Amino acid sequence: MSNNVEDTFQVIDEITETLEMKLQEPYLECLTISLPFLYTGELPEELDDLQIKKIEKSTKDFRIDEMDKEIIRKATQLALLKAMKDTTQQQHVMTPDTVAMVIGYLVQKLTNKSEKLRLFDPACGVGNLLTAVLNQLKMEIESYGSEVDPTLVQLALANANLQKNSIEFFHQDSLRPFLLEPVDVIISDLPVGYYPDDIQASNYELNIEESHAYSHHLFIEQSINYTKAGGYLVFVIPSFLFTSEYADQLHTYLHKVAHIVGVLELPESMFKNERNQKSILILQKKDEDTTPPKQVLMAKLPSFKNVQATEQVLAKINHWFKEEGY
């Protein structure tokens, strides 16, 4: 078979639909079987000979070991998007590829003098953002991801294994303590909403006494806790983060523990309405040797379909990194 995204997706889709029909399970659940099958060769015992032959025919010329990581990731992403198209759950929404590419580019710029890197996504979902960034970086990397949803963490593990990315996953509530030493860089598309566990939230400075705390505020504090002094954090944030209720509390906390390195506003065309708009926030955890940037990186990204405008903004961002000594 040809080594492209569409053909690879077709193989994954055919296997998953065969399992869906036989097992009478949702497409998303069947992906937790079809994706690992591509590297283990193991299928459920419930399948009959006809279904096994159908799957064998689909994978006859499929050579996972010879395939490019990004082709595998994008084909897997298409299958996951198909599985999630009807979901309304926030944790089942993937970070768009264009945003993942920008985050990977920023991590490259922030760490280009490093030979080794420890990278963590505390809200990794199916691992698309984490693997997209890993596939862009050239240095030696230890990577970690955490996800509370059991189905999503299974898919994240399969996603990483298919791409031969070595990632250690935590299946837990990411706002509880980790058995993890602080890392160099944290990336995350922050979960937005209220955190229901008031007892656990009471351990955080950004807790709210009179109501449930905001999970996106607590994720920022938790991420700071697990970042090395001088390390970086790159978040996808709701654009209302610094204007919403309790924003003053968040701003005071960040002023104490971190330097705001930059804020990049994502294209308006990516979002249905103003309430859904998002930006990228870049922080550096304070240390004795760190200083804030001479000028905070501020940019409004144009539609990624406008290649010329995008190149112009990237040129300005590159110039900023050069001027700041990265």
C-alpha cells in the first residue's frame, strides 16, 4: 500500500468498523483494540474466521515499521475525529494540528540550546498534542503524559506505541500528586471548567473558598509545581483567562512564581464564537538566575490559510526570539 495518511486511515477504519459490528461497542472503544492490533497482532477471541480474514485482507500490505511517524499520527487523528464527532464532552476534543505545530515550534525556540529535555502534558487526552510536539523536536527527550479518562489513556498509549514514541503515562486525576520529578517543559491544552473535588482543591493557592475552583487555574498551578526552576510552560488557554472572575487572583499568583514570556492570540476563524476563542500562553518559572523578557511576545496569529500573513507573523516572532537571546 502507498505510504500516505488516507490509505493508513482506511486500514484503521476498516478494522475498527469490523470490530464495531461484531462487538456492538462504540467506534471509540473499538479503536482501543484496533490501534494496538497494528503493532501486537492480537485480536479479540470473539471474532469468527470471516471477520479475521477481512481484517487480514485490510492489513495485507500494511507495514507499520516502514511508515513515517507523522503519517501514522495524522491517520490515527482522523480515526479519533471520526469517533469523537458526536461527543459533547470537553475532554474528547483534540487540539487542532495547526495549534500543535505552533506549540512545537515555540518549544523548539525556547529550548534550542538544550541537548536533553524532559517534557510533560498533564492533560494529554489521546496524546495528539504531545506526539505532534515530540515529532518536531530533535534532541533526546523523556516524555510524560497524564489523563484521567481510561479510554483516552488507552488510546494515548496506542498512539505513542504506533509512532514509536517512548512516553510514560499516568492514569490519574492530574490535580492530585504525581510520582514525577520536575520537568524542563510542560505543554497542555488546558481543561476549562470547574473542579468538583473541593477537598483536593483546598491544597492549592488558586482555590476558591466560596465555590468550586476553576480547573484551568489549578492546572496552571499544578504545572508550575512540576516544572524545574527556569523551565517553560506553554498552554492553550481560553482567551478570557485574564478577564474572567478570579483573574486578579491568578495574575497575583503568576506574578509571584513566573515570568509571562508571551501571549499569542489564535485566529478567530478557528472558533465558533468569541466565548470559545483561545490563545497560547508562554510562561517561565522564576529562578534566581531568570529575568523577565525585555518585551513580552505579543502577537495575533492570522488564519493559517493565509500563508503570506502567517509567514510575516512568524518572521516577527523569530526576530523576537533572536532579540531576547534564545
